[in-house]
Amino acid sequence: MLVKSSRFRFLFPPIQTRIPSSLSFSVASSSMDTASPSALFLCGKSSAETEIAKSLKINDALNLPNGGKISTHLQSEINSSRFGEDDFNVDLFFNSLSTKRFGRFLIWSPLLPSTHDIVSHNFCELPVGAVCVADTQSKGRGRSKNAWESPKECLMLSFTLQMDDGRIVPLVQYVVCLAVTEAIKDVCDRNGFPCIDVRIKWPNDLYLNGLKVGGILCTSTYKSKKFNVSSGLGLNVGNEKPTTCLNTVLKELSTSSNEFRREDIMAAFFNKFEMLYDIFISQGFQSLEELYYRTWLHSGQRVIVQEKNADGVVENVVTIQGLTSSGYLLAIGDDNQMCELHPNGNSFDFFNGLIRRKLE
């Protein structure tokens, strides 16, 4: 198998990216009082999850990395501790949730450094499928340690799942992306909203009208012959800065005053994700590919690959066909040579600087 380093550029106009290269969402870090502990409210859809919440609180089992301060509370304490009208509505979320595993144990915080830190740092203490959601987070992170600082009205969540087969762990981010787009369609259909066409930009970004409105982060560790996966989602629901959001586009398409609610989208996401994830585990990602390709931005996209050789730089045109079995981009050259495109380096845009691996 021949491997060559290469870079490529789009023949078609590139997807617009109008956000800073170091931030996906922004809010002033000074808004968070670092001296105060982060309040975590432990909630359960059923008595079984409620008992887990009580046990975690009694045993003071949850903590933040680097000695961060937290205080834990039960769901029954939320009403006496609400910080504002825009707080996440736990009851509204649970009433719309119909899953058997995912989302049934919930940690809500009005103000948190990072939801991802909560679920990844406390993975073994939490039930599989547990989710942490925050109204505001100040130290979230994206791919390659990019900062993901997020304001009010942005849906910010992280959840846990456990996998046996390490070969398919890299593909789960695509299932998460697909579940988000399907959830938004479902909320539109059920509420009579016009279609909000959120699309997937490989590998883990969500775009609307050419602007980024969300992103996915999946990390994993291996322990006791299991892959512990922490999956994070940030989605601009009501925060129109710094790019746009679902409600801004909805207002442009509709004369009504209806709006998307974070709780509805999050419940629809887990309802869709559980169904898609079960198909993914039992039948493989190929069973979801047709639906995925209808939602992503890249089918038929032509790019120019620049490869260095002894004589200088040679340019070859390739056309994106789909995904390989390992989750990278599958492309074909004008010479009918199939190749696999890999990310190369720490570019904010995955399509700047890829390695082309020829497939024999």
C-alpha cells in the first residue's frame, strides 16, 4: 500500500466558516465565579435512576478534575434553587423522553466548566447512558483542545456509552451527528415547523445555511475490556451569536412566534440516538449510510490533491464518494484510482491538509 502526504483544495466553493479558528461558541469566561462550587442537580426519570442519584449524593461520589469544587443536589431541590426563567426544564425533558437507556439519568447544572469533564472524569460512577447538561459552560473543549465556550440558549450536553468493539468506536460520532439532524427534523414535524435543514460536515460538525451551528466531540478510554465513550454535543438553539442558530432561521421561515426548546431537541435526540445506535451495533454503520449520505454535505464533492514528488508538486483531482469502513473519506481520482483521505495536523477545517492513502 502506497502512502503519500498531500494537501487538497475544493473545486466547488468551500463551505463557509465565519467563526474564529479557536472558538466554536463564545462567552466571557469572567462570567463564571471560579470561587463558587458548580451546582450539580442529580435527576432520574424513574425510581431506579432516582435511587442512583441519592446514592451518588450520599457518598459524595462525583468530582471535577484538578480539584474543581462542586455541590450535589437532588431533583427535588431544583425549584428552590432555580437561577432564572431560562434554566433547563428537567420535567419537560423527561416527559418527552421515551428511551430505555439513554438520557434517563440526568445531571443538570446552571453553570459548569465542562459537561464533558463531568461525564468522562466520573464515567465509572455513572450509569451507561447518563447525560450532563449545562445552561452555560466556560471551559468546554472541541477537537484538538480547541476551546468550546458556550452561552445561554445553546444546548450543551455530554453523555456516556460503552462499547466492546474498538474497530467501530471511531464511527459512533457519525451516529451522534445523524441523530441530531434526525431529532431536529422530528421536532419540526411534530410542531408543524418549517423544515430546518441542518447538515453534517465531515467528520463532526453541523451546518445550517452554510454556517456552523454545532459540533460533536467523542473521546474514549479502555478499561476492563470495554471502551468507555464520552460523547459531547454543542448546538446553537437560541444563541444567534457568533454565527446563527435554529431559532433565528425558524423566525425567517415562519410568521409564528414558536421556537425550538433545548429540552425538546435533547429528548428527541436521545429517542433517535437509541434507535440508530441499536441498528449501528447490531447491523453495522453500513445500515445507516444511505440516511447519513442524504444528510451530509460531501457526496460528489471534487477536490484537488497536491502531492509532492521528486519533480515538485503534482495535482490530481479526486471526487468524494462516501466513507470507508474505517470512517475516513473514500474518494476516486479521474484515473479511477480509489483512495482514502485522512486528516493531517491540527487545522480548524478538516479539509485543509489531508493525507491521501491509495487503496490497492
